[in-house]
Amino acid sequence: MKEVQVTKVRYRDAGSEDAKITSETAFNEKLKKATEAKEPLPEVLAGPQTYLFKFAENVDEAVTLAGGRGVGEYENIEVFLGHIQYAFSLRQHNRLD
């Protein structure tokens, strides 16, 4: 199983009520641009916080990550299929023109 650390920041743009989440790098770039343009700075609501993301490198690991017990044990295969179907829908949505 592959593991990757990512650092995220939860923030709100000046004058907005909506919270957003982005990478620490993207947030720092946003701060830099706002500072250079002498615009109001975004408000940090949480973070930066580092998270460990896990990625499957084979089907058995994918089933386990999705809450199942492995390819040979189908007790929670509906959970796995739900995750996969959601991923498929995102992939197709992102390809729309």
C-alpha cells in the first residue's frame, strides 16, 4: 500500500461565509497574491494540518481500503462497489466538455 502525506488548510476568503479546503502550497500562493495586490487576506479556519493518504496498489488493497475484508471475502463488497462507482462517476464527470 502506498502512503502519501499531504498538508491542507481550511480557510475562508475575505467577505465570504463559505469555508474552503486547499493544499498548504495553494493557500500560501493565495496569500502571496492577495498581499501583492493589497487585497484582504483569507482567514485561516484550521491548519495547516498534515494527513496521511493511502492508495491501493492492487485490487485486494483497494477492497480493504474501501472497508471490505479482501477480494476473497465479500462481506462488505457493497462498500467497495459504492466507492468504485463514485470514483467512476467523478472520472466521467471530469471528462465532460
